[in-house]
Amino acid sequence: LTDVISKEAGPYTIISPSNEAFKKLSKPALDSLTAQNGNEKLSLLLKSHIIEGDFSSASLLQSVKKTGNYKVKTLSGTSLTFFMEGSDIMLKDDTGAVGKMGKSDILSANGQVHIIDAVLGNF
């Protein structure tokens, strides 16, 4: 995916699970992603955490406040829905998995990165 993110027009917003989020995965789930034949599964998982467009936490917050939630498509074709829980920006994927945004607005050469506390996607 490096070619897509660095060479395509972009910009992209990456919703990146923290190291702790990956540590919460079961050993079989983690093994299936890192197995030699797991490249397609890993690619799909990564694409389900990438949104085309430059979405700051402030712009996400404004969009959520307007409608109660804000739904976007990922590069994998799945959806992420942003919503508020107290003062936290949360997001839910099509499988119902939920994550909370932590560190956000990390600028990159081609967009932004937001760290979440969960690995989203059906794998």
C-alpha cells in the first residue's frame, strides 16, 4: 500500500490501530494476518483503515455535530461511521467493531493519521 499512499494523488486519512490494539488480537487472528499467504487479508485490513481525503479531527467533529454521526467509505469499500461518546470521537465499522480515537492530526506528506485503540475490520 506504500505506492498507493505515497504516489497516488491523495490526500489520505489513515486510521491507525495502536500497537496495543494489535496486542488485543487473538493469536490465531494475528497469525492469519502475518502468515505468508495472508498478504491479501492484511492488505484488505489495512485498506479498511484508510479514507480518501484529508480529515482532521476538527473536521470530523464538525461533521458529527451536524448529523449525529458521519459515515465515510474506506479504500476497501467498507464504511466507517464516526460518532461522539462523551467528549471522545469514536468510530464503528460495518462489522460493528468500535474504536476510540486517541492521538490525532498527525500530519504526513500525503494527509493525516489518527491513532485508534482497536483493529477494525472483518478478518
